[in-house]
Amino acid sequence: MTKDDLIGLEIKVLAGDATEDELDKMTRNLLTELRGVDVESAVLVSPGDAPEGTKGDPITIGTIALKFCPSPCPDSSPSSKRGSHAGRDAP
């Protein structure tokens, strides 16, 4: 499987009465969860270059770009993941 076989998906988090800060926090929490599963990449979406005179990398609040394999990626076999899940179900 090559990078060309990856599926791209853009996720927009919406919450009717949430503030920008609340929406940003919800989006970042979801991003953290998505990075914990078998995906090639999960990143916040940036609208492009920052306007002149601004600092940092602006993001489109509430939007995540996700790339994943349509089926398990070759390097994500159960044996390669066994160590990362070991002990999670232990009391």
C-alpha cells in the first residue's frame, strides 16, 4: 500500500452555542483521540499563510484533516501493536 492509497477526510466539529475557545478545546480533544487510533495522520487544518503582521500559524477552528488506510496498513499488524495495548485491561 502506498501513500496514494490513503483516504483523506476532513472533520468539522460544530457546536451551536459553543464559544471559539470551547470549540477549539473540543476539536483538540477529538484530535488527541484520533491520534490514538490507527491513522496515518491527524492534524488541525490551517487556512493557509498567516496574514502579514500576525504571529503564529492560524487554524480553522473546529476542523481536522485525517488520513488513513482503507484497510489495516501493512505496518499495523496485531503483533506490532501488541506492546502498545499491553496492560490496559489489567486491574
